[in-house]
Amino acid sequence: MKTSSRYSLVVEKNGKVIFKSKEQKLLPLVKCIKELDISGAKVFDKIVGVAAARLLAYAGVKEVHAGIASKKAAEIFKNNGIKINATEIVDHILSDTGNICKFEKLSMKFRSNEKFFKELVRMFEL
């Protein structure tokens, strides 16, 4: 399965789609990790930066397919034994204003992927 323009995030486990969302940014990924066991899953995401990479590593996925991934995200995947396939690798994920994404900055404040995930759950009030 490939990410179509209809979905920003698709999660496949054991050959079946178990989660898909049209929502943007990190909210659908945080919801997915909170609600489902996606360890060993294959994830299709349009844009993957450091924040998403840390969440996916925390969740224990095995493979990520992305339209765009940052260099640092690719490094996180490699260090965690996660296969990454990205159409384009960029230096940083930028916001609409051209600055580094606020979630990228926030992720750098946490040493632990679990603590970062818990902070996002709190922020999104999930």
C-alpha cells in the first residue's frame, strides 16, 4: 500500500491496514500510538521529521515509507533498526513560515522517546 493524497498517515500490520488518517502533523500519529500496538508495523507517512521518527522508534515499527524525511529522522531510523524508504531526504522539516517545525524543536528537549510521547499526549489532551 502506498500513501495516497487522501491520507496523511497509513499503518499496516500483518498485511492489514489498522489505522489511517487525513489529519495533518503529529496528532494522528500520537492518537495511533496511544490507541494501538503498532510494534512491527509498516508506516506510510507523507512527512517524517525528528519528532515523528522518535515516536515511531518508541512504538517499535519495523518499516517507514515517506514522501519526505529529514536526514536526522533517517539517522534515528537507522540507529533503531527501522527500514526507511523516502522519496526525498531534506535537512530539516520546516513549518509553513519556513522555520524549523515546532515539534522538531520540542522533541530535542527530551532525552527519552517515551517522555516525549507522554508530553504530546498531554499537549493534545488525549
